[in-house]
Amino acid sequence: MGISIQLYTEDRIPAVSAFNQRLAQGGYPAEFRFPASNIPHWLPKKDGRPIFQEYYLAVDGEFVRGGFILKYQDFFLRGQNCPVAYYHLPLSEGVVNKAYASTGVIMLRSAMKMQPMLYALGMGGFDNPLPTMLKAMGWSLCAVPFYFQVNHPFSFLRNIGPLHASFSRALIANLAAYTGAGWAGIKTLQRLRTRGAIRGLETEPVTSFGAWADELWRECSPLYAMIGCRGSSVLNCLYPQGENFLCSKVTRGSQLLGWAVLLDTQMSKNKYFGDLRVGSIVDCLATPENASAVVQAATGILQKRGADLIICNHSHSTWGNAFRATGFLSAPSNFIFAAAKPLAQKLEPFASCQREVYLMRGDGDGPVNL
């Protein structure tokens, strides 16, 4: 009996539990497990929501051999509204049992039949199994640039994981921290990048997105080659009241310039950030001409809250310039954007158009690990 792809239903919960146990017994990392419930805890399909998730399983008789998630959302693509799906958390028993090595390919092909306009995001770097498979199947891939600003260099040098990956690196980082050389170097480098501050900016916390967000979305949507819908109905699903998101309007006088969604997270023994207090610019929106104003305002909020480090991933070149003008540095990114052939064809020539695409962490599976 061959593997079939089926929607995750309640009667499959015990089989999914057994599947996760086999992954654990095979030594697969604990952070990679398929959801225990068939109803998504984030973005369930209900009440006519414009953005939602569905879980699918690779079923082999009474056994589950894999699963994946599709997040459905409308995108504005080359001036037209277009349904697109985000492919994520594909898990296959093939990682612990070679008898099911083909399961990953079966799941991906099934997902592409369900929604040809498919993309993946994140994935931890080009060399990981999923992006390697996507490239082999003809998808187009690129890195989404990573930007960071260090507010407290001593804490940064003492905690950031890559600087402590070896004894020699840790020694240099600790010396730079305790001698003050690191503080001087980081602050000087960031100061040299920073352009003059934009005056008159104000920020206002918001608990929900309303008509003002819809008006801004209508203004912004035609200005980017590809951008996920950011109307109020979508934003209120993604960033609901009562979560840890810090949502703010950015204005100057009576003019609405944009908005930003932030996180302020105290890390604890995190493999990348140690015990740093990390501020994240998860999502934002403005016209390209107001990008610098929104980045400056969002950065100011997180600075005032005491973040040691502020981070963001953003694909658009104008926004990259805005981050650099606000004193952000860049580093190699493991946050990868992959587009299936039908989607990539809409973005031809992909090599140059990729910097006109508007993607942030909010376009993926949420601010995971942040």
C-alpha cells in the first residue's frame, strides 16, 4: 500500500504521536515534531479568515510517515492579487529510516499540486536538507538579508553564540569585552553608518489594526514586486491582542507613515543569543520613501526598552538601505526564500527581482525562537 497525502483529522492523532516517538527514538532533534493536535494553534481555518493553516499527513495504511503544513494567504504579485501558500515543517520518517527516504519528495510534489504558487522561508541555510531538495526540484532560492544593531556591546560579546563557537573565538570576544576595545569598535562602526535622524517622528502603541492600516496597505501594495497581504483582517490574525507583540503606528504630525510589530525577548541560554535581551523587528510596512522613518522609530522603541541587540530579516533593497542608514550592520543570513517554479516565473528575472520582494519573519511561521 503506497503513501497517500491526507488532511490531518482527529482520528490520526495517535498515529502522529507514534510518528513523533519514532523520530525521537531515531535521535532526531526534539524541536522537530509534528503538531500533536489536528487543529492549528496558530491561524486555524475558521470564521472566513483570510489567512489560515492546514496540516497534511503522509499516510501509509494505519501509520503516519510524515507531515507538512501549508499557510494560505493572498499576496500582491506584480500588481495583481494572487493566492499563495507557504510550505513549512515538512517532517519525514526518512530522516530516521531510509525505507521512507522518498516521503519528503512525495509530500512536496503533493503540496505543489494543491497550490503551485508555493514558497518556503527560513530553513536554516542553503546546505540543509529542505533547501537542497527544493533546489534539486527546480525551485529558485536566495538569502533574505540579516541586519543587527548592538546596543550593549559588553553583553553582546559575552553572549553571542557564533563568537564562542571555539576556544580561540571565545578568548578574543572576552578580551574585546573586558578591555573595552569591542565597545569602541562596534559603536564606531555603527555610528559611521548612521545618517542624520529624521525629526518629528512619533510612535503610538496599538492593540489592533483598523481602517488606517487598510488605507496604508492600499497605498503600499502596488509598490513592491511581491508582498503578502497586510490589510487589517490579516494583521489582526497574525498579531492578536494579548500576545507578546508590540504593535505601533509611526506618524509625523498628522501623517501616518507606517507601522511596526516588535518583540522584546529576554533570552536564557539560547544557542545563538545566550542570555541577551533581544529586540526583533518582526514586521512593518510603509512606502519605500518612508522606510527609514519606520526603521528609526521601531529601533528607538526597542532601544528605550533596554534591548541588548536588535535584529531583523528583510528582503527588500530599499529597506536594507534604511536599516544601514539607522546604524544596523549585516551578517550572513541563514533565512532562505525559496520559490516554486510557477511563483519564480512571476518574478523573472529572479536574480534581480528578488531584492524587490517584500519578506520578513512575519511572512514565515511566526517569530520562531524570538
